[in-house]
Amino acid sequence: MPAKKAPAPPAPAGPDLPSGLELLTGTLDVLGDAAVITGDQWQDGGVDIAFANEKFAELTGYAAATLPGRNTRLLHGPRTDLLSLKTTPCGQFSAGEGWLYRQDG
């Protein structure tokens, strides 16, 4: 039986991550899906990334440790629909899909 790969250490939380969410970020780290937590203030064409798990880092091509504190606009490209990204009222959770781009295009 092949040995299981050890989980990556948790990525550091960004400056906008509210206190008390360490349990949530720990849970997101072991998920099999990409996950990101962002701030709720739209600025400069995006929102600030507070936390991204390793699966999100693999998906986007950015190192997870480099994402907290950066704006999500770094994932925008020609097909990104900014109108659909702004429809969630501040303070509410949101999930969805959209055209975002990897670091390598």
C-alpha cells in the first residue's frame, strides 16, 4: 500500500482574517477542494485575500503563503465578469464560479 502524502503546513492567514477563524482555516487546509477567504470590501477591482488553502494555490499557480494580503484582481483576465463578482452584499457569505486566471495565464 503506498504511503499517504503528509498534508502541507497551513498557510499563514492574512491581516484581514478576523480572529477566531483559525479552526475554519485549519479545516479548509485539509479539504480536497480549493478554498479562499476574502475581505468584504470591494476595492481596486477586487477584494483582499485573507486566506487561501494549498488546493487553491495549486489551482491558481501562486504559492499559498504569497496570497494573503493580495487583491483578487491578480486572478482577473479578459473573460472575468466584474459585474457578477460584485453582486454579493457585504457581510454575507458567497460561493460561486467565474472566469479567473492562473499565474501563468
